[in-house]
Amino acid sequence: MNTRRNFLRMTALTGAGLAMPTLFADIAKAAVNETNETVAKKINLKKDGVILFQGDSITDAGRKKDSNVCNKPDQLGGGYTIFAAAPLLCKYASLQPKIYNRGISGNKVYQLRERWDVDTVDFKPDVLSILIGVNDYWHTLTGNYKGTVETYDKDLRDLLKYTIDKLPNLQLVICEPFAIKGGSAIKDAQWFPMFDEYRAKAKKIAQDFGAIFVPFQAAFDKAVRSAPPTYWSADGVHPDLPGRQLMAETWLKATGL
């Protein structure tokens, strides 16, 4: 009887534990299916393939900058990258992928370019995922940056052209910059509709370069129907743990990994 009771108890706990991950997976699936015209395009991993995440603080997420060893927690940081990397490393253990994070807090596109050869090209990634754009707009509100949406578009296109020239077999993932209304840093009158233009540029760039597009904004727009904005991100820019898990689910769904 004790064994049966323990079995039933564990079954109930397992079912409860799966409820939230299922919600996240459902949100990610809906966002990708509704937003991504290139949903049929999937990443093809090869043995010992290198996956590199690039971006700003959302990708950086406190990673240890002097760590260069793939697949290590301190090197991957505490953001969506490690939430995406963990299931990848388990699912594709036979391929032994090598996953790196080279995001740096505060970066805009032109700052990616300044460090691109060392932090991207020299890694010779097979898969490159880029999330950039929120600072390209946000920093114009603080008076510290004078870039425009046209600057963002040109800088990112130039960066991608350079990258593909250096790495012609690269599989490219462009992630959608996002802002969650209701976060402490997001003042609707300041952010919208202008920030939507940056998001649209990122999607168009993904289409033009044949890249996979990861619809993070769509995922968060759906997520706030299940829990308030501050559950996902206190400031609306930097996701908290649930937001990071949701981003990872959306990234994995969009890439087919």
C-alpha cells in the first residue's frame, strides 16, 4: 500500500510539474506557427558543430567573460542561452555540439561589429544566433545614442553580409528584439509604435538573408494572457526566470531543435 501511495503521489507531482513547461511549449509553438513564414526551415546540426549566441545583456546574462570553454554554465550565463543549451546538449549528445555565448551587455549593432572577428568569426560557428536591437532604440531615449531605425537596418545588414562572406556555410538565426508592455522601463508613449519598426526590420532582414526568425515579441504577447507582464520581466526588457525559459522554448521551436 505504501508503494502504491508513493507511486500515486509521485504521479501527481510529476503531472503538476509538467503543467508549466507544457504552457511554455504551447505559447512558443503558437507564436512560431503564427509569425514565422520560414517555419519549415530547420537547423541541421552536424557532429561537433559550433552554436554561437550573440547579442546584448539579454544574451550576456552575467556570463563569465574570461571563460572560453564550451557548454559550461559560467560561460553560457544565466539567460535564455543556458535554458536552450541544456536540452540541446541532452537531445543531441551523440553529436556533441559545442555551444558558446558571446553576448555583451549594452551592445548595439555597431558594437557587435567592433568585436565581431574575435567574438564570432574566429569561432567558425555552424549556427549563429543573434538577438540585437533593443539598445539600438532604448539608448536613443536616454540621449546617449543618435541612431535611427535606418541605422539599425543598415548596420545589421552590413554585419550579416560581412559574416556570410567569411562563413559561407553558416546557418543563421535572427531573433526578434522585444519589449514587454507593463515593465518598469517600458513607457508606452515613448516605445510604441516606433520600437515596432525595429522589430519589423529584424524580421525583414531574416527573410532577406534566408535566416530562421525567432518571434520573441509574439511569444511574450501571448504569455501575458497567462500571467502579468512583471511575472515574465520586471522591467520589460530583461526577462526573469519564466521569461528566459519561454525564450528558450521559442528559440528551440523556431529552429526545430
